[in-house]
Amino acid sequence: MNISLILAHPYEKSFNHGLAGHLAQALEDAGHSIRFHDLCEENFDPVMTTQELGTDMSEDDLVLSHQNELKTSDGIIVVHPNWWGQPPAVLKGWLDRVLRNGVAYKFGKKPDGTHGMIGLLPTQSLLVFSTSNTPSEVERTQWDDPLEAIWIKYVAGFCCIPQAKRVNFSPVVSSNPEQRLDWIRQAIQLALEYYPPTSAASRLAVP
């Protein structure tokens, strides 16, 4: 399967980087084609221009490359920290500029005769792994977990991705190496449930 893996964290020694790297390796070992993108390393520009907003068309080669890639992606995996209840700016800009009307979705008449969102991507699943320094229960009870709405209700909903799940690992700031290793194992296990090995002979390097 073709899987696009999007990482949005500026610090190369972060837990996010380690998690994304282990996910990419495990899925490659399982026989999948991984398109790995470190948005900060790629210097992805999150700022949309007036021309781009007005025409739904970009002249940015990197934006166009990401859009074309998603047209052949069976799955999308995103790894990012929770900053103010939102993805980092570079990832928010990626959503704004890559998942555009006419590329990832369109408005129109659906098969049941109603009008609404029609997905344009072949993507069948979206997996999001977020991290935070606030316990997940606090995110849910005090702030209604805005990231859950962003990824599941809006992104997966607008793009009509049939299977979507977000997992939050926290609190990172007080975690120890054993806890972080366990989170990586959990993430790999879930990813392999979504994208099983292509061959029984695959040897999976689970840490």
C-alpha cells in the first residue's frame, strides 16, 4: 500500500521524530511504500497566497508534489505535537494548502441525492498520533479535545475518509524512556492493524 507519513515537529531529537521514524521503518518492513515527509526539514511554506486562495490552484512545486502524491495514497499517517489545542503552524498550513477544494474534496450532489462533501482522494484511512504535556483526560474534560474535532470531524469528514483514528500520547514532559518505548510499540501495533504486512514472510522490527 502507498502510505503518506507526515511529521510536523521542528526538533530533530524530539519524541515525535523518533515515533515517526519507527513507524516508517515498521511499515516499510511490512512491505508498504512509505512517502515520508518531515515538513520542517522540507521547509514547507504554510502561508497561503492571495492568488492561491482565489483560484484554488498553487504555483508552489512542493504543494503540487504533495497534492499529486495524495492522489495515489491509500493511507495517511500524521505525527505532531499539540500546540495550543492545534497542530503546529507548518501542519495547519499543509492542511490549508494541500487539502484544497478540487483536490481532496468538492461540494456537490451525493449518490443519495443530497448536497454536501464528496471525497476526491483514494485514501481509505487516516491515523493521527499527537503528543502533549497535558494528560489526555484533562484535554477531554476541560477543553473538549479540539484536536479530535480537527482531525476526525473536519479533515476526515471533509475528505470523506471512511476510517479515521487519533491517539494522543501524554504527558511527554514527565515520561521516561520505558514509557516512550511503550507508546512507540502501541503506535506500531495500531499502524499494522490498519496496514497489515503484505507477506507472511515479513519480519517486523518492533522495538
